Amino acid sequence: MPVPKILISDALSEAAVQSLRERGLAVDFRPELGRDRDALLACIDAYDGLAIRSATRVTEKLLSRAGRLRVIGRAGIGVDNVDVAAATARGVVVMNTPFGNSITTAEHAIAMMFALARQIPQADASTQAGRWEKTRFLGVELTGKTLGIIGCGNIGAVVADRAIGLRLRVVAYDPYLTPERATELGVEKLDLEALLARADIISLHVPLTERTRDILSAETLALTKSGVRIVNCARGGLVDEVALRAALDSGHVAGAAFDVFVTEPAHDNPLFGHPNVVCTPHLGAATREAQENVALQVAEQMADYLVQGAVRNAVNLPAISAEEAPRLRPFVALAEKLGSFLGQLTDAPVRGIRLTFEGAVAEMNTRALTAAAVMGVLRPVLPGINMVSAPAIARERGIVVEAVTRAGSAPDYESVLRITVDAEDMPRDAAGTVFHDGKPRLIEIRSIPIDAAFSAHMLYVRNRDEPGFIGRFGSVLGEAGVNVATFNLGRDARGGNAICLCAVDAPVPDDVLEQIAAIPQVKWVRPVCF
């Protein structure tokens, strides 16, 4: 198996490069490529992984040239410079490092609050210019003020913790913040309008999405307290900069401290030049510790994925830890093959996919197994699909995917995975398990018990349980020179519905399939491959 090859197209620490090499990966460290799009386009097809920071832009055009690419690692939180939808459609895992610079960014937000409250940059410039304007810079205390945090995730939580230590009252708006987590953090959860009305200082810590773009607009800024101060160390675009400048000019907003801007590098901006604005050039993660942390973290994540199949901090694939990957691998194979079996039997459009996890498998990473099963069902009609792209493609096609867990309810087997494919013509179902040898097995088709291993080439036959079928079936294959590897039968009742799953050494010609279909007991025959 060839050694996975990673391209680093932005500046990452030498420790990260060394970490990748120590894990057995081939690494090309070419940080100049992040700003040379043509050169990057010319070479990207040679790599399995791409490690970036903010200079490299991963566009749909770049991804279309990256035939080998399996993973993109962003050393940092934001993936604004990656077309995640295009990467997902092409089955490329996109990872970030949400924890490596959380403390650094939170500390910068706190520093900006102090700078804003005490006018430190303005006072520094005045003092160093030889003016001793002690009475000009009248600041405000942070103690006792109400800090409104918009977005209480990794960074917002650290800001809340530091602010509480500084004796601020902290309120938070975050749709995903549970009451229990709010209590644990010591913050009061509010809706957005209530936060805007109460906060003396507002600090933003949300990603830029269509829902959060201009979350502080002219309309929402009008809902804030008079004299409010606003800090943005998250993403440019969260605040309408023109509307904020107007609110600053009117005096409704007392001050603003921004580390991020709609357009970066920011050489001109509506906020520049206002006496009550503090600006820094996107320094939130700019400490030696953070740069080293995120570089090492993204290197470890990419190596774990390419070598072990472990998935951490992916924005478009369920997490799979390095510890669970070996145990999960045979069940991923089962989910994929079981889904593929049903997908190959289904000609009509698929409306839904239902998975039921019974026994020990119900305690595993069912999100990853669900992705594998959906991939299997859709792969017969979409050969390029994989675990990354499958859930998104299912959503795009309006396919409802449902997963149910039933721990401890598989009496005959330690673990059972059942899949039902709801197609427009009829539902189809099958179940499987993994034996102690680690090999997946089919144990039920159409509610009929069977015991069959998956093979490269198989024939699936539905027939009536009547004498003569096995002899005629074997004669047809034998006369055609088709060698039978394994032969498995099942039925629902004597003389009722029966199934046959037969492994053969090579694909069966169409004329032989026609002969099998003509056997009086046969209702339907379909070749399947794995």
C-alpha cells in the first residue's frame, strides 16, 4: 500500500512537519503555494492530504483537480476558506482544530474589552506623542457590568469563565446552549433581544453562517442599550460595519473593538479612524502557543485519519476515535455491504433508509455506521459516493434516514444491524452481524433467516419452496461452466417463500440468468457483487 502523501501549503511549525513524518507519512512542505493558485492547481492531484491555514483557498476548482485527496486539515477554527460543500460532495474529509487556540482567542477578547474600557491604545498614542492628557481618557470599570456573549461554545465559554473571574455578570445567547450547561458555566441564558437590551458589553463568538451574518445589523443595534460596547474577535461579517459606524457616530454605541473584518486584509474599513474604535489585524490566534498547538493538532488528526481511519474534529463526518476505529471497522464493512446488497436489489427511487442497531453495536458509533450504510445503498447508482458525501447526497435527494438503537435486544447474536430501504415500489430489508472472526455475515433477508458470507460475485434468488429447484439451478450453472463457491438457503415455511444466496467464482452471463429465471420455481433472480 503506498505511503499517504500530505502537502502543507501554508506556514505550519516545523514540529508539525516532523510529527507527520514520524508517523510514516510523506510530507511536502511548500508554504508558498497558499498564495500561488496556479501552482497549487498544477500539483494538488499528487496528494492524499492537504494541510492549510488561512492563505490557501480550497475551491471547487481546486477540488476538481484533487483526484487523490482524502482529507483537508485546517490549522484553526474557521473553515471559511474551504468550500466544505464541494469537499463533501467529492468525499473529502474537512477537519479543523477547534480547541487549539480557544484560550488565546478568548484572552484576546478580554484584552480588547480592557483596551476599549480604558482607551489604552488612544492613551498610549497620546502619551508617546508627548501629550500628558490625563483628564481626557476617562474610562469605565468592567466590574459589575453585564457582558452579553453571543455564542457560548468553546471560546465563548472560556470568555465567560474569565469574565466571571473579573466580577462581570454574564448573560449568553446560544440556541445550542442547554440550561444545564448554562448553569455549569455560571451564565444566564437569554434570547437575543433580551441580551441586547441588558448587555453593557457584547462579545461575539459564533461562526459566520447565513443565519449569523449581520447578527448585529442596524435593526438589532437599535435594540441595544445606549452606551453599549461591542467586541468582535470571531468572524468578519457578523456585524454590519456601516450600521455600526453610524451607531458610533450617533453615540448610541460607546465603542467597538474589532479583530476581524468583512474584507481582509483590511486596508480600508468604515470603522477605521473613529476615536472610539480599537482595531487589530486578526490577532485572535496569534500567540506562539496557539500556533504550535493548532499545527500539531491538525498534523495528528490528519495522520490518525490516513493511517488508522480515526476521525477527529471533522466538520463533515462523524467522529471516530483511534481507540474505537479497530472495533468499528468490521461493522463499517457490514453496514456498507448490507446497504449495498439492498441497493443492488432496488431499481425504484429510494424514499427512506431505516437502520436498527441491536445488542452491542447499539453502543458503538452509530452515526459513522449510518453513513456507511447510506453509502452502500446509494453506491450502485452513484459509484463515486463515500461515507463523507453519502449523508449530504441523501439529504439533497430527499431521502429520509432514520437510526434506532436497541441495546441488549439481540438474543441470538451479540450484535445485529437491520436495514430497511423504503423504495417507491416496495420496502426491502435485510439484517447482518459480525462474527468473532471479524467477518460480516447476512443473517436475514425479507424476514427469512439465512447464514451467508459476502462474496465478490453472488446470485440472489427468490423462489417457491418446492422440490426440484436446487437440482435445476445447479444444472443450469454447471452446464454454463459457472463454479459454485457457497450455497445458502432459507425459507419462511415449508412450501412457502424461499431465498437462495449463492457465491460464484465469476460474474454470471446474462443468458445464464435468463435460464435461471425460467426455472418454474424461481420468482426473481439478481446478481450482486461486493
